[in-house]
Amino acid sequence: MISASTSVYGIVGNPIEHSLSPLLQNALAKEMNIDMSYVAFHVTDNIKAAIDGAYLLGIRGFNVTIPFKKDMMSIVTDIDERAKKIGAINTLKKVQSGYKGYNTDILGLKHSIKNNGMSIHGKNVILLGAGGAAKAALYLAVEEGAKSVTIINRNVKRANELKKEVCDTFKNISVVSLDELKQNLNILEHNGYFVFQTTNVGMYPKIDECIIDDVGFYEKCECGIDLIYTPFETVFIKNMLKANKKCINGLDMLILQGVASFEIWNDVKVEQSVVEKVKVLLTEKLKERMK
């Protein structure tokens, strides 16, 4: 029951209407018996004024989604080292001087891969896409000790910009245009790639689309993750499974990045049994949406 002592948290973004975060965070609070309420805030512009006002109102923390993750870098008063390195913030925690910024996207991605028995360490990695999700995947690949990274994207300029961000600390990185790859799979010099599918190609309602159809591509992969979770099994995942390669969707990442935020806000550890309960709840909600 909400009272005057209930801690308020939320998510800011534009659009925000279909966010699963309120369902996720309020379910976690209920399971962990923590007196908090989590709501969605649709902010269209002047995000700094919104965050400044939230601080004065005593809102304890936020998740941040599109398009404000980069904006937060200049709004927060303190930044966690990982968020500073990535250059994007998706979690705010109220501190004495303002809000401290964190990036839990990379933590959610890391834990979802580990929990499904996969590893990036020592692997040749493919990034399909060069947007915000690819950025988290790239930094994770470097952090986890990937052998090499190949960024494949329609926009080569954007891919090269992403490459430049890590070139000082990670040298074995290359860029390939998607069109070039489709014409010549031999551009991929290795086998056994760990592949991140970070684009929105194949997302509901366009569930029949796939970023690459060539079966030879999937034969070169060992395992991977498609960050889409609607539908649960994209054409990309189906193609991976047909080639007898392990591939998971992005639902675990969505949940685990939210769990990481919850743990930061409340200084607690969420047990796996609680995570599984919440996953069932979110899965049911997603199935309803896709009917």
C-alpha cells in the first residue's frame, strides 16, 4: 500500500507508453517487500528541468531510456566508471548533491549471457548494428576479453564512429558494410563467432524480417543473442537454431538490467528465484501484447 513514506522511482523517456519497467520494478518491490512505487514519466523535451524538478520532489531514482541516455552525462552530478566509459546512462540514484548515473544495460547483457551458459572470452565477435545497444555490446566484448570484433552495419560511417570509441584500448576491430557482407561471406575470416544482433530488424510487428538470410552466415557462428524479445523467437534466432547454434533473445537482458538498477537503488541482492518469478510475469504480459 502506498503511503507518505513510500519511496518513488520511475522511468523517463519518449515514447514510454509501452515500457515494461513499471511492471518489472513494482513486481520486484513486492517480492522483496520494499516500500517503493515505480511509475513512467513521458518527457518530450527539457529533460534537465524534469530531472532537476524530480530531485526537488524527492524522487529516489530513475531508469532512463530513448532518447535521453547520452543527455544524462551532462545532467548528473556523479558518474559510475562504467557509465563514464560507455558514455551513456540508463540508471539514476539520488545522492546528496543530485543524481549519480550508472549503466546497467551492460550488466544485464553480461549476466544474461553468463546465465545461459555462454561466454565471450577469447571469441571472435560479430556486432550486427552500430546503435546504442551495439555500443553496450562492444564495451562488454572488450571488457570480457574478446579476441576480435567485427562491426557489421548498413551505415559504415556510424560503425567507424563506434570503432573509434574503443580503438585506444582495443585494436583488433574491423568494420564491414552489411551489403558487402551479403555479397561476399568470405569477408568473415573466422568460424565460431559469438554474434550480437542489436538492430530492430525482425521486431514485432515486422516479425518476418531478418537482417541476413544466408545460411552460410549462421554456419560461421557458434552462439549469440538477439536483443529483440518481441517476438520471443525472431527469424534470426530461428536461423541460428536451424544451424544448430545456440541463440537467446533479449528478455533476460531487459529483466537483468532492471534488476541491477533495483539492486543499486535499494542496496540489496535479488535472488535468482525472484528473477524467475518476474520473468514469468513479463512473459505473460508480452504474450498478451502480441495477440
